[in-house]
Amino acid sequence: MDLNYTPEQQSFRNEVRAFLEAELPADIRDKIRLGRRLHKDDLVRWQKILYRRGWGAGMWPKRYGGAAWNIVEQHIFDEEVAAAGAPPQIPFALRMVAPVLMTFANAAQQSYFLPRIISGEDWWCQGYSEPGSGSDLASLRTSAVREADHYLVNGQKAWNTLGHFADWIFCLVRTSNDARPQQGISFLLIDMKSPGVTVRPIITLEGEHEINDIFFDNVRVPVENLVGEENKGWTYAKFLLSHERTNNAGIGNCKRALKRLKEIASKQLVSGRPLIEDSRFRDRIAQVELELMALEVTNLRVLSAVSGESRAPGPEVSLLKIKGSEIIQQLAELQMHALGHDALPYIRDALELEWVPEPMLADHYPAYAPPLTGHYFNQRKTTIYAGSTEIQKNIISKMVLGL
């Protein structure tokens, strides 16, 4: 793999920068720059802007409305988007369920769902984890019983991200108990407006409503919403998880967090000197930056190995997930350390763009540092979601090292 960008790739980078400068809404840019709260409308609005430009899904094939970028072009786009202060594209639809639909769904499912995903018309969420079935996903108990032309779904999904915004949920459901647990799972698409679907908020440590419990009480789901074959859902689930864990590397967002860390350390004074002049703290920044550089190269190597192939990335993506989530946490911790006692005050209203601190609080919310405490708490989950670090190490031991 050549790590030098070609003139064509440099030209594409300039094109992306010009687009972001012209089209990224100022209020969304400010929310990202200041670490403020994004709302559903912000994310949908940005997706629709990308869609109008033809960049709604960079690496999707053109026959599905994508831009057919290669891995380097997608990497450049993600890097520039993060640097410019644009929000991430919600991955559940674009980078998780969409590859499953392209690979395993029938033509009718593809022609209906994929255009609505890329245009931002439908918001998707994930129904994998359950109480007691997270890391041991094969033990899931949400059932789908076939009754004529419908499935009757009953059960509960937990830790569901942004499901209170969702139009659809892709679910793993149990359709058989006659064989090994993995062989009785199916992949079902469920309309969130269906009678019997209940969304209950889970309020996280920082007081935000990001995740949910979702309950299914005799929910009728048409048989045509089954993806692929009945009882073959475990294959599709593993395919999806490999895409999810690759995305969890979060290179662009880590680079943005690293830039913010350096800015805070350059402006935060300790004994009259900028913190970044402290050699011990500077060494800690250098260490995480080196780890991020290594992760970026490894991420490109893994994705380049399967570029142009129909298969998903293999078990090596567990390496990306482990290191990416650890770096995200390290950067959050270093930002908190850099800001010192000013990182401690936490007012939920401070996450709104229009919020102005009272004079007594103004010194604790400097313009160069967003409210950090909530972000710090939120990032504690990164080593758990999409498969905990312990599970990823087991995968590496078995599938890569052969232990």
C-alpha cells in the first residue's frame, strides 16, 4: 500500500474542502467546534446536503446511488469532514444495515430501502443486544413466530442507540430453538411505528437521552421483511459487525479530538505557562498521537485488503475496534486533565449552542474548550459497545492467532 497521496487524490481532497466550506451550515459547524449538542434535524439536514451533492454514501456502488469511492477517497472524505467540523453520518443505516441489504437482501428490499436510506428519508437503529445477551449475542431470546404471512415478535432489545428517532430497526430474532443457538437466529426489518413497539429511554450518566430499551409485544412483521434465509441471520449479523467495528476506529474524530487537546493545552496556563510546555504532558500527547498514526495506517491496510471484494473485513477488525476505542478514551481523559478544575462543572444546558454562561461560571467555560465532563462520561462506553474489548481479544486469539 502506497502511503503517499497521488495528484488525483490531492485534487479530490481540495474538492471536498471546497464543498465543506461552501455547504456545511454554520450552526452545525459551530456545534461541532464548541462541543455542543446535535439534534436529529442537524444530522438529517447534513445527510440531505450530502445526498444532493451525490456524496450521500461514498463507498456504495453507483447502482445503489453511491459515489463508488475507493478506500483512500473515503478516508480523505472522513478526515476532511472531521477537520471541518461536520457531523458524522449516522452509521446504522449507511454503513451497517445497507451493506447487509446489498449483499443478502432481495431486489424488492433493495429497491425500497436503499434509496430511502441514502436520501435521509428513513432513520435506522440497531436491535442486537438484550438484557443478558450483549457480549454473548447468540443467547438472545427475542422471538419471531411465523403465522401465515407475518411473524409475531415478542421480546426486548437493550442499549439501543437513538432508537427514539428511528423509523426502522434491524433486529436479530430467534426463529428456532432446534439447533445450536447461532443457527436459530433470523435478521428482520421492523417498522418502528408498528403497534406493540414501545421505546423506553435510558438516561446515561451525564443526563442525556441517547440510548433506549425497546419492547416488542405481539408485533406483526410481514414475512417479506425477512432478510435472506430464515435461521441464517447469524451469518448476516457477523457480516454487519465487521463493518461496525471498522467504523469504530473513528480516525477522523480522533484527529479532531487530538487537535482540540493541543489547543486546550496551548491556552491553559499552569504556573503562568501554557500546559503544552510541560514536557511530561507533551510526552503524553505525543504518545497518543503516535498510536493514532499507527491505527490510521493499520485501518487503511485492513480496508485496502478487501477493497473491491464482496466480502466483509475479517477478524482483524477487532484490532481496530480495541485500539480505536482506547484512543478515544485516552483523548477524552487528556482533555479533562488539560483543563484541570475547569473541566469539572457540568450544566446540561451548556450543550445547547445558544447557551451563555452566567458571569460566575464564565471562567469555567473558556471559549477554547467545550463542556468536557459529559463527553468524558459518554466515552466510557467505547470499550464496551460493538463488542467489548475482552470479546475482541477472544476473537483475535481464536481467529487470528489460532490459540
